[in-house]
Amino acid sequence: MDDYKIYSIHMGKAKCAVDLGDGSERGEYVNQDYILHKMGRPHRAISLMYCYYPLDKEWPGRISEVMKDADVSFQWDYPYDDYFPYRGGLEGNTDGEPFTCMRDVRRHGQDVILTLTIDPNVTDDHLIAIANDLKPFGRMMLRVNHEATGDWFSFTKRATYAEIAEFYCRFNKILKEYAPNVQTILCTGGVEDPSTGKIEKEEEFKQAVIDTDIWSIDKYMALHWGWPYDVAEKGGNTFKREKVDDVYDYTKAAYERFKELNGGVAKPMVMSEFNADGDVTGPWDQAEMVKAYCDRVKREEALWYTGFTFYQFRDRGRLGLEIEDPNNPDVGIEQPVMKTYKEIIHDEYFMPEMKLGDEVTLPATLRWGGSEDAEGLAVPIHFDKNPTFCEVVFEDDSNLMMEINGKWFYKSPEAKTIDLMSAFYEKPLDGEADMTLKIFAPPASGENDLSAPDGLLNTYTTIEKLPYIRVRFEPIIS
């Protein structure tokens, strides 16, 4: 079993991409090894939430920790937003967060979506510093001052909506000059009043709609915004539940209006925060609503709908695939929506496109552009039946993402043997089968080499030889 043919393979875009929120004011960051094992596949991107208020006296502390004794009755009543502090910027560095998390995300074959709330009163030198921070992180997406037409985040209390929109356009322009690898996501309200057909604060934000790279709204099918300061009970006024079809129609109406404002020219449209809050629905309806929404996206082949971000992996409330164990924040309690969500993201409609190419010989150079544009290797393997042992043994320090039988595995530079048997636990073979081991090489450091001619967008890894592929079909019997 040592002689294998090898082919090139290209990984491209899904019909509808799936992204995942990991950490926010409601939960801590969970490492990508754990998430990959739970989900069975990488996401297109992982969404991280941070804030940057360097002009405040409390900065750079996390505001809920700095003001832990403050009398607060709403999540956003602090002087600035209770996200993790962005440690880069004008007087910061890239040794801490979010950069440690961004490197973890990219090593595991995923792009980064960084949500960043920023004091709109910072000067351009702050924005240039942030752009330079983000330049090594490949084809990432930056969501600046999201839910910009609301009134809860601190930045909406420090500037008018016109000033917030102008700030967005100014930062977008700076990014295009200093970090053109970064795509911007504009997140506003949608068409709240169908009689006008206009998005919220349209006059203020119409130039931002034109300037941005990606359009977005946040729309929960159910949400308890009073969490954690009250309990959602019938008759209360700090939560809401909507119909699944209404949320879908609302999202499409927003896209159509964005497109109209952009002179009829389409741009990618995403929902940057998507879920149904189990605080309102309970665990069973939560899973049913998520499934119903995604079923409609697939049924209508809504190709205008580029993707969504499930908010979030682990949550202290009931907005997670897991609930954080109140006794130990490192432990997650899986919710029924986890099984539903896994079924969704393993549906072909929501999976990246794979195109098999020509036969190649080693050594071969693999290109990693990002989770929607990567060139790897495909190795056909024949299985006589369901294996008893299936593993790959490496002699090098490569950083790889691998897939077989629908399940993905990560190999760090330090790892030498990767056991692939878990690919056959949920999906055992019932007879002979021909399968393909797919291999891709995201950057081991999590960053791109900007000294390379096209290092802003691509990294390269040379594979000298295949790992030893050990497949056995019988247990050892003494």
C-alpha cells in the first residue's frame, strides 16, 4: 500500500459559506483543535470580537473587569463595549489578543473575521497602525462598528450616525492603502419599514454601502437581549421571537436595497450573527428554527446569500452550540442545536467546492490563499472494508489540514502521527470503497510572508514526500 497516485486539488467557495463565532462578551475563546474535533470540519472563517477605545482612562482593561463593582443593569451600560481589548494599535503590539487567536484560526485552515468596535474619535494614525497589524493575516475580513444603526454600543453614544458612517468610509480607505488583503464588512439595520423600502439611517450610510466590500446584517430569529440581568419569561419585554420566513425575507430585502444603492451592482451578502436564542425558544425549538432557515436557503438556492456566522460556539447563556459549564469555563455542555448544526455544515450546499486536477509528482508546492482558494493534493486510497487501523505518519514538520470520509484532521508541525480512525466512527464503511485523502497546507505560523512577491494573499509549502499511510482491516489477534 505504499505506491499511490497523487493529484492536484483545488478548494473553492461553497454555495453558502458557514462561519462560526468564537468568543465575545458572552463567552471565552475556545481553541480550534477542540472545535475541529467537535465539528468534524473547519469553517470558512472564525469570527472574533474585540474593541478599541485607547482614549479612555480605563483602557486597555476589559471594562467589565475594570468596573466589576459598577451598578450595571444592561450589557452595554459600561463606558465602552465589554469585548476583549484589542491589544494592537498605535501603542500596542501583536503579541497578545486577538493575534494569538488569529494565528490559531489560520493554522487550522480558516480565515479570520475580526469584529472590532472602535472609538470613532481616534485619529488616522490609530487606524493606520491597526491596518499594519492586520496586513500579515491573509484574506481576512474586518467588521467595523457593527450594528451601526443601533444605539447600544459605545461608539453610537460618541458620534452621530453621519459621523459613524464617515468614520467607516475613512477607515475603509486606509485599509485599501495599507492592508489591501483585508475586506471590510458593513453591518447595519435592514429595511425596518417596508413602506419606505429604505434601510435604517439610509441617508447617513449610503456611501458606506457603496464603499464597503461586503454587506451584512445581524438578525436573530429569537433573542434575549436582557441577558444576563433578567430571565426571559412570558409577558417580559427584554426578548423577542420572530418567524423564520420573516427573518429570511428581511435579510433578502436588505440585500436588494443594498444592491439598489450600489447602482444595481451586487456584492457579497452575509448574516454576521445568526441563531435563535435558547433563552426564548428552549433547546428543541432553537434547533428546529436554525434548520428551517438553512433549509430555505438551500431550497431556494439563494446564491445572493454568501454565508452566515453562527453565534456562537460556546456561550454563557443559551446562544451557543455549547453552554459554558458554570463550574468550569473550560468545559462546554453540548446542546441539541449542535447535532442540527453539524448536519447543516456537512451538507454539500454548505461545504467548500473541491475540484480534482491532473496527476502530479513529488516534490510538489501547495498554495494556500485562504479557505476559499487553496491548492492541495489528493491521494486515492482503496479500502477493502471498514478499517481497524488508519493513520498517517510524517517525517517532516509540515502544517497540514487533511480530510477523508468527510472528516477533517489537523497536523501541527510538532505532530508526527495522525490517527484517522475517527473518520469511520460515525460513517463506517459497509464494504469496499475508494476514498480520497485530501491534503492542504495553511501557514504554520498563522501569518503570511510579506517578503514573498504575492505574500499578501498567498503562502506556499513544498511537500517532498507523502506520509506513510498505514491501513489495516483486521485486529491483531495473539
